Amino acid sequence: MLEKLPEGLGQALVNQRAGMAQVVYNHLHAQGESARITVSSPAFVFNGFLPKRCTADGDGISPPLSWSTCPAETAAIAIIVEDADSPTPHPLVHAIAVDLDPDIESLPEGALNAQHQPGVKLEIGSNSFFKHAWLPPDPPPGHGEHRYVFQVFALRPGSGFSKSVGRSEFIKVVLDRAIAVGCLIGLYERGLSTDGEIAEEQQSSTLSTA
């Protein structure tokens, strides 16, 4: 949708960004230290480019995600994906998933795209466009590189989430119940330069041979 915006508008807003300090992960760290969760993906490395198929310029499918080292007392897992560089006061929410069984340690590709996926039971919250689904990265042309922050929280027992949980409710519950947290950052920029496209191809090659 945002690919139709004039590139000049994106360039004019290049310094308008929500900022990493606003992501939920850092809200929690402002309250004190938490145990760390290891988060990874077979589709991209930390601070590497997201595959185009996972964005609005491709098929728009959510990337696979894995995590480990959750504390033994974890009662549930919650996930939020935010765009730290959206030209908005707060990060744009691309996905929320809550009440995952603590024994689950991964999501397959496409798991966040809809409430009901074959073999995957998820409670999907509301993204910034009020859809219960994955919102594919769609940065404005000319706005530069965006950081998409995949955050995984291990939660203790406590107050639950509503069926239409959004960002504000997610933050409130997580700040009350989180005992561990981890994140993985993926990058995407609309209209990548040749160097950026080469970097993405090299990353894909590295992942496929790892």
C-alpha cells in the first residue's frame, strides 16, 4: 500500500522515526534486567535483510521464527513484531501472537498470516491496521532502511489477554508478567540499491549452505 506514496514524501520524513527506545522490548528493560531468550530465524540473520517474500513487495508471508533458553517456570509465550523506524509516534505493529504453549519453540513460515493455520494453534492479536494477521513490511519509498523487531517474551502465570489484544494491552500484560525476553532484528528497505540487493542474495546463500 505504501509503495504508492511519492518517494519525495518518504525522503521528507526520513528523520521521522518511532525509534528503538519505543519498542516493547526496551519498555521492559527500562524496568530492570530480565533473563534472555535466544531468538533466530532460518530465513535471515540478526540485522540482516528480510526475504522479499516476507514483505509487501513479495508474497507477504511471515518468516519462520525460533527461540530457546526460556526459564523453566514459563507459563506462556507472547510475541510482538514492531517497525522501529515507522514515521509514526509509536512503532507500527506487524504482528501479535499470545498464549503460546511454553513447550513450543518455533513458528513455521506463514504461521502469523491468519488466525487459523494448518497444524498451528495461535491467538493472533491486532496489528496496526486492525487485522488479526501478519502485516507485511511496507516502508515508504525513499524513507530508508527499516528495522523490524521480532520480540519473544516468556511469561509467568497472571492476567490474560483479550481476544483482540492490541499494542497497549500487550505492553501492560507483558510488563506485569514477563520473566525473560529476546529479540531478532530484520531489515528491509523499499527500492534497495544494487549493493543492498547483492547483500540480500549473499545472505540467502549463506543461510542455505549453513
